[in-house]
Amino acid sequence: MAATKSHASPLFDPYSDPAHPTNAWPAWRRHAMLATLAFQAFSANYAAGAHLTIFPQMSEYFGVSIEAIANSIGISILGLGVGSLLWCPLAQAIGHRPVYLIAWTFFVPCAFWMAFAKDYSTFAAGRFFAGFAGSISQVLPATSIAALYKPEWRGTAVSVWALLLIMGPPAAPLITSAVTLAHEWQYCYYVVIIFVGVEWFLVFAFCGETLYTPPQHATPISIAATSTAEEASDEDHKGDKEKEDAVHTSTRDDLEGARGGQQQGHVGYLYNPLRDPMRFLKAAAQPLAMACYVSVLLPCLWAAVAFGWSVGTTIILPQVLHAPAYDFGPILIGCAFLAILVGSVIGKICGGIISDRTVTFLATRNGADGVRRPEYRLWALLLPTLILLPAMILFGYGWADRMAWWVSIVFGAGLYYIGNVAVSSIVQTYIAENDISRSMSSVSVFNFTKCVFSFGVPFYLPSWTEEGTFKSSYLAQGLIVSLLGLAMLGGLIAFGGRLRRWQGLPTA
């Protein structure tokens, strides 16, 4: 009987281990590191959108077109995508704290590089490397936070980090428009220098080591219990009582032993990548292996399209409002991004709390087996997906028809961000739940695909949305992202479980 298989290794309770960060660290230190990682995410994304409202000033200074300045947004996003492919495997080798310090120490000179660039090529190169360094804030903090907090508090802690992560880009235009009102454009990057410099000291002071490795040949209780429950749930011909007894029987003795006299796990450095390059290369290639799973790759590609269109919206919005018939100045353009900020917060709530409650409802409804299957989360994507089309129509048609009231344009942008942020949040959680043990690699696939796609958006979207084609281009964008999303959701909701089983992923 599958549910009563004996475990090849003893069960291990990491939360009873004195060496685990949740036990070894006092509460104030864990909270301080959470605040540091949240501000790190804000600072990196703030830098990515620092000059969204000052394209004309920078165009005049560097002697290039406004389109070229807009392209520098995409160049930074490309760095955000590429950098995560290095930082994740490096952190798994030498530890989290050294990688945080290395990446952010590299970010500090990049901030000066952007602020004092004398020509466009130098500035664009600085943008790429700043994105490369800042990408550490996109992928590693979630793993560190998971090590700092027990499951009952982990969701709240991750939400704090994620909220600051999404607030960076829309907050940047607000601050930049005020700072550059009476100063040169470089002052927006002086603010970046301040943020990055303060963050470096915070990282040095509060970012401890969170790479935790259980004792060799030990299986964490959560993994073993989940695996046993999944095996029991697959045997549909057995009664519910028999399944429950089987799960209890297979884990009871091991759980009792796990809570007493267990070995301590290891925190920190594991190996030197230079001395064991094959091990490092194998870890670096793990995102490529995860991209081979259909239930990981398809959602990532679709979310990349949704995110890419949002990047296009943030680039087009200041240009639209600066032109007739609106003639907005920098301050008003910055205030327009409040809609995106509010939309991002609402989207994060939809992608977090509402999606979690959707999964809980579907897992516990009448006739359900109580197992929280990844596909349950996809039902929470239906409303955000449907929002994307009307949001694009409001934005595109409002500008094309020169609506005297600019609310259609700004509201459309904010509405799109509700859907976009919800899509990103739910997709990241879904692909992580496909295989929790390799969730960092799955998130790296997500981050890389969305950033590579978004890198190209500033290069072609402005020409696609030229005068006379604004309506059709934004209608096309809305239809593409909505119809692709609905088709993918229908397929994965219906066949996702079978697909994961066929490809060898966990079935629940």
C-alpha cells in the first residue's frame, strides 16, 4: 500500500532545530531583515523607473530621441532578468548573506554610473548593470523570508516584501517629478544613490545568513507528510478513514522521533563554485530544466506578455499626457502614476489574500478531498484576466479620441495594473507550487521570461501605437493577453493535474 511505505530516511522537524533562523534569531532581528529586504526591492524597482517622467530633458541632454531614452527602461529590465540566473545558484552555494552583499556592493557604483553618465551609451550600460545587480531583490528574498518565519506568519511576511516590490516603479515618477522641478535630471539619480547607499548599510547590518540545509539523509516533516498524503489521495478505491489511518500510521513514529534528540541542520556556506564547477553549473541549469515543464513555461510566457504590455503603458503614459490636448507638466504626470500605484496594491491583494481563499474554498468544499491542488489557484485568475481587455480599451480609446477628461486614460492604466499585478502574483505562486523543492528555479524562469519579453517592448511599441493606430494596437494587445490567458487557464484547470503527473511533477 503506497501510504504505508517506510521512509528511507528519518523525518526531521526543521522548526525544532535550534540552528534554524526561526529559532536562532530574535524576533527584532528577523523583522529588521524583512524590512531591509522590502526596502531593497523598493529601491531596485525605483531605480528601474526613475526617469519615466523626464524623457524630454534627458533626450535634450544626451542628444538622442525620446524613443532612445524610453528604450533604456527596457535595457534595465533585461538586466533584472539576466542577473537572477547568476544570483540564485551562487546563493545556493556560498550562502545568502554573501550574495546580498556582493550584489548590492556592485549596485552602489552603478548608481553613480547612471547619475554621472556623459553620453547615452554610458548611461544605457549603467542601466543594464544596475538592473543586473538589483535583480537580487527579485528572486532571493522570498527564500530568505521563508527561512525567517514559520508557515503561519510566512504569507504576511512575504506580502510585506512583495508590496514594496510593486510600489517602486509607480512611486518613482512621483518623487522624480518633484525633485526635478527645480533641478537637473541627474537629481532623480541622486535620490537613487541615497536609497542604494542606505540599503547597503542595512544589508551589512541586518541581512544575516538564511541558507538552511537539513542534516544529511533527513527528510523534513512537511515534505514527507505531504508526499504521504498525496500517495494516499491517489488511491481512490480506499475509504477516507483508511487513507487517514494510513497517513497517520506511516508518519506517527517518525514524527515522535523527529521532535526529540534530532541532529542540527547547517546554516550558510555549502561549497566553492570554483572548486566544484559542475555542481554549480548543474544548479545554474535548473531553471532551464523547469522551463521544460508545460505547467511552468506556459503561465510564465503568458504572464510575460501581460507584464510587457504594462511596461509599454508606463512608457507611453507620460508621453501621452505631456502632449496636446492635455499638456501635463512633470508634477501632474507624476500624480497620474498614483492610479498605477493604487492599482498595484489592489492587484497584490487579489493575487494574495483572494487567491489563497479561493484555494481554501475549493479544497474544503463539499466532496473535495482537502488537498490544496495548484490548479485551484488558477480559478482566481479568471477575473484579473477579464479585466485586462477593458483596461486596454479605456487607455487606447481615451487617447485616440482625445477625450477632454483624461480620467479614461489614467483609469485604464490603473485598471490594467490591477489585473497585471494579480496575474504576476498568482502565476508565481502557481508555478512555485508545481514543485516546492525547486520553487526558486521556477521563479527564475518567470523572472527571466517576463524581463526578456519586456526588454523588447520599448523598441517596438511606440511605433505600433503611432497616430492613427492607437485604437487598433491597444485593442489588439487587450485581445491577445485576454484570449491567450483564458485559453491557457481552461487547459490547465482541466488537464493541469494530469499534465504534471505525466511529466513527473508532484500531483498535489
